Amino acid sequence: MTKAYDVVKSHYDASDRGDLDGMLAPISPQARWTEAEGFPCAGTYVGPEAIRDNVFVALGRLFDGFTFTLDTLLDAGSHAVGVGSYSATSKATGKSFNARVVHLWTVEDGKVVRFEQFADTAIVARAMR
């Protein structure tokens, strides 16, 4: 069985390459992906297509250069925790930001079944107004 750490690492590695298909590859069709309240894509989305459209495509419409930089990836058995930061520039205002973020992942049978984002949404909101 693939460890949660390895599954999540493959997602982050694909993100670093700009490979959206690779980012979505380990996501279960039933995965629940929650973006923090106050974040531009706030809500819970189910399945890779909904996640792609409501998170990654949506962020691309709102921001230039949206990136996640991983500082630490913690192995917690069937869970993994990614700690890092987002950075981007708002297309509407031209303001840039760098915000701290934590991702909590749950993996079962080699697939992501749950993701929850904890982010400093105030910093992102300031860049958007």
C-alpha cells in the first residue's frame, strides 16, 4: 500500500512541474476537497473534475503566478500535513501576496479521499481589494 506521504508528495511534485493532470491523478472520484472560508474558492468540492474547475481553474482566472511553496511535509500515517505558503498577484488589483497555509490530507488505498486547507485568508483578501 502506498503511504499517504508518498501520494501527497506526488501531488506537490506535479504542482511544482505545472502538471495539473498529475496533481489530480491521486485524487479519488469521491474525494472531498475543502477550501477555507474566506478564501476566494471557499467551499467543499467532490471529485477531481469539481476540484479542477472550482479550485485550480478558478485560481488561474483570479491570479497571475499562483504558486504553493512547500516548506514541510509531515507523515502522519493515513494522513499527511503540508505546510507552506501561497503567492500570487491579483489580476483585478495588481496586488501581490504571500500567505501561510497548511494542508491536511487523508489517503485511503493510495488515493486522496479528503483535503482541507487552512490559510491566512485575510492576506489574500487584502490583495484582492
